[in-house]
Amino acid sequence: MKKWSIPSIVIGLSVAGWVIASEVKSRDSEFLRLDVNGDGYVSAEESLANAALAQRFAKTDRDHDSKVDANEFHDFVQRTRAVVANN
Ligand SMILES: [Ca+2]
Ligand SMILES: [Ca+2]
């Protein structure tokens, strides 16, 4: 029984992401892509897959727990987009 609970959550989140705006969906799938071990956080090591995030990892990790959660990643995406827009 227990081994089905995590896949069910993943499927549930995927479905939820699918019905939300495509911008949110792509943001979340990038977060999921970077979170290789699936613990819900992007570590400094995992951030290396995204050069922009790796560069700004210390600033993105606002609560200084050495990992980036979904909210911190969301803010990073917003700021990155703002930087791109200004260029
Ligand atoms: Ca992780
Ligand atoms: Ca953090």
C-alpha cells in the first residue's frame, strides 16, 4: 500500500500542474527537473543543471538552509524574467 502513496502524490501534482496556466506548469516542471532526488528541494549540487540558478543560488536560498524550495524557485524565476526583460 505505502509504495503507491508517493507516485499518487506525484501524479496528483502533475495533474494539478497541467490544469494551471502553462507558465506555472513550465516553472514547476523545471523545478521538478532540477530536483533530481525528488525531495522537494533543489540543492546546490542539483542547481548546477541550471547555470542561472547555480550562479544565484546563495541569493535564491533566502532562508539559508542550503536548498531552494518551490517558493524560492518561483521568486528566482520572477527575478530572472525581470532581468531578461530589462536587457
Ligand atoms: Ca533535491
Ligand atoms: Ca531555502
